[in-house]
Amino acid sequence: MIKDIQHIQVDYARDRYAAHPRQGGIFHFGGGEVAIIYFRAPCRYAEQNDVSHGPQGYKGRAQTVLARSLDGGATWDRSRDVVVYDETRPAEERREFLNQVKANRDVPRAKIDLNSRDTAIFFGRTWMNKDEPLKYLCFAVRSADRGRTWEGVPTPVDPPLGLDPVHKDGHPPVAMPDGTHLAAMTAGGRVWLYASDDHGLGWEPVAKICSDPTGLGNPTYAGLILLPSGRLQCYSLHIGGWRDAIQMNYSDDGGYSWSEPQPIVRWGQSPWAAKRHPAALAGPAISGKGKHYRSPWALRLRDGRIVVLFARRRQPRGIGLILSEDDGRSWSAQHVLRDDASGEDIGYPVAVELEPGLIFAAYYYMLDDGNGFGGTRFIAGMHFRI
């Protein structure tokens, strides 16, 4: 079912940390032009904060960059990189940038068609105080020229019901038949449906998609797919509480009401277990950390099949995939795309279909190359056919 897997390096350097494309996004503009957005920061790999996440870790010294390929992801020209957002700018400069709309609601905004193939959108987050990692501001910026330039006035994205904060990962918004847009975002341990009827000039919450009734866990990494029938599907990862599993729920009324989320992975069908070997079961590298599933990315192919890529952070670690051939009513067993990671700091895949059945996926990865803390974190890519 999966064949012709080819691995490449998109952004690798031993003195930097490149990661989390699932928080940035991927764009297929046509004609072989593909762009991905991810975070990149200098890194010494000498102490824990060098490789930790959040504002006191690598993200506090990171730029959000867009990398571009003109041959379907086969090669990447670093001279084409674009800085979309710079977290290293002084906090007051970033605050001034983000507060333009709130300070002056008549501020001019660019007219951008969010349905154009040339348009890109990035949902970011920024910290004004690095000592408060759970308090950040969410915003969106758009590009009308395939990510080469970005609008100078952002759209603030406010949390629902006063919940603080809200964040949106890089899964693309859904375009509805009337030209409006929907997106799944996370706030307060719940996934919310946000809507825009002005091509991204504003986003507002319209419904709750799912939560954990136990109050002990939360769904996150949410992404929407619109089926030809009009059914909306929301794919997310549930962490803690009810379960640790990739799940899906759906809406048949445009997103106002949603089914209960159901797991779309099954225990007892794992190809990963057979790849364990005795040498991998002992030693400090196996400490109980890591999850079986992380950061799912749902993609509907041109022939109607749905694939969900995910990271596995438990030994053996790598990138996997599940597949549905009936609009999500049933799912395949897991398929292993890669299983050679040197640690659990991996994943966040993004993917596009380049031509019927040909997938390009990007994600961040680590291999033991002699750097500290398990090796350099870099952006990897793979092509495969399904």
C-alpha cells in the first residue's frame, strides 16, 4: 500500500534547531512549488534550555521561516527563505505590531482572497513575558504572493469565553461553498470552531467541537476536512484523561453541532511492536517518556481516500500513517514510514498531495550525529506513493 519512500533533509545544520512545521503549515501552489513554515533558532546543544520548547527554550530565540521548493520538495534553496515572524524582536516592537487593529480599527488592511491558490496564511503565537510560558498572544498574517511577502497588519485571534490563551496550528482552514472559512483552534483544554466571512480579516468562535468530560485531559492538534457530502470532520489528538489516541468527530450542520469524538486507531494492530529489539529496551534512553501518537495531520486525497500522518515518540520512534477508504467510517492498521529517530523530540508532520497518490511530507526529526541531547533537530522530508 505504501511504496517508493524517499527521505531527504530540508533544513539541517549542527548549530541550529529547526522544528515544528505542524505549527506553521504547508502550501502547494502548483507547478511543483511547495512551501513550508517552521521555527528555526541557533542552538548549542549544550544544556537543557538549548533544546527545550517554549519561550525560555528554543522558541524564545526563534524566527518563523518559510522555505520554498520549486520541484515538489526534492530540493530546497535556502536563498529563497522568508522570515514570516521574528520572536527575537524586542517585546515592545512585537506588541506594537500586534496591537495595530485593536488600537485603531480603521487601520487599512490588504484585500486578499483567501480562496486564491496564491494565498498563504500563518497563525502564530508570541510571548511578551518569557517567564509566563502559558500566556501568549495569537494572531494571523496573510500573503497574497505565495509567501514571498506578508501583510504588515495582523489579525488578532481572541480566545472564546475569556479562556486564555487560544492557539491555531498549521492545518489549513476549510473553505465552505459560500466562500467563507472555518478553522479548528484550541483553548482551555477544548477544541473550538472559529469562522471568518471576510477572508481572514477576523476570526470568531462559533461552536465547541470537543472536550474531555473527565476534565483530566484535552484534545489538541485539531484539523478540519470538508467531505463532498458537506460533512465536516475534525481530527485531533486526545492527551490524557479519557485516552491517548488520535480521534475524529463530525458535523452535518456546518459546524454548529458535533458528534462525540471516537478513536480512529486500535490497540493490537501495531507494526511498531515487532520492530522492538532487546537492545532498545534497556538504558536511560527508555524512560517512559514519549507517546504512541503525536500531532496528527489529516489529508484527503484526490481519489477520496483520507490519510492521517502522525509521529510516534515511544521506542521505536518515527513517523506513521493510517488510511481510510470510506470517508472515515473505518481505518487501516498503522503503517510505518520511518522508525530510526534517536529520541522523542520529533514529529509535527505536514503533507500535501503533489499528484494523484504521490505525497510529500515534512516533519522535524533527530538522529544521533554527535550533538548533545540525542542529536541535531532538523526539518526532514519524505516522498511516498499510496
